[in-house]
Amino acid sequence: MPGRFPLLGEPLPLDLINTAPSLGDLLQTPDDLRAWCTAQAHRLPELGADIDVADVSAVRAIRAHIASALERAHRGQRPRQLDLHALEDAQRGAPAITRLRWEDSGVTAARQRTGTPGQRLAAELAEATAHLLADPAVTTIRQCDAHDCVIWFLPTNPRRRWCSAALCGNRMRVARHYQRHKAGK
């Protein structure tokens, strides 16, 4: 999947927001959503292969609310009630239980949700967003400093300015170098 999605490995809500870069929506079809879920498989429960157009719509709708809530929260502003209610409703739409099973000589616990794949995914994403919104680190979320990039990230280093130092960072350094030399002529 490298290259299909611009940046992976950020908190799950940010990875979702980053599927709507300036060049167009990366989650337009069920295949797109399956590919993104596969790229996030280590962080998401198994959804199955039966993802359909309604599931894509559910995820895109919750993505808009996540983006709006995080945009305001990272600036220290109160998220809109509409967005917070949408995040709560998404979680209610696919309630979770902890399924207990006896295996060998002990009990295992696995969290499971009910609902369609889209409802389950929207609920997982809404829950992850709720945790991020409640985390004081939400105010440190940044958008890439490259003028043509809309990728969001949670910097692990306070000096981090770009989504990728190798991509946007390098492009911006080259552009600055070009401008300095062009101005000197």
C-alpha cells in the first residue's frame, strides 16, 4: 500500500482525515475503503469483505465530523455540538461488548461491535476520536507547513513542521534554496 495513502501511522482519526488530501478523496469506493482498512489492520478489528457503498458513505460522513471537531480542538476552541453528537451517535450505532471465551485454561476477552461494517468502522473511528479529543495532546496536532499539503499529524518532536521530511520537507527546502538563488541574481 505504500504511496496509495499519503501518511499512515498517525493517530487513527488523523489517518482517516488524511484520506481527503487536496488532490481528491481517497475513499470513494468500497475497494478504496477495504484498502485503507487493510493498511490499518493492525489497529482495526476485522470488518470482513462485505463493505459496500453505504459503508463508504458512513465512514466519509464520520470523517467530516472528525475533521471539524479536531480542527477546532487543536486550536483550543470548543468543537461544534453537531460534531460531538455525530461522534456519540456513531458509537451508539454499533455498540461494543467484551466477548468472553474459555480457551485452554483461561478466559480471553475480545471487544466486538454489532452493526454493518460501515457502522462498526465509524464507531471505532468515533471512539478513537473521542480519546484524542480528550487528550491534552490534541492542541499539538499540526497541519503540514508545505503550502500545497493538507496532511495532519501529531508531532513527536515539537520542531516537526512537515508531514514527511523526505517529501514535503525536502520540496520546501529546495523551493527556498531556489528562491534565495533566484533573488541573488
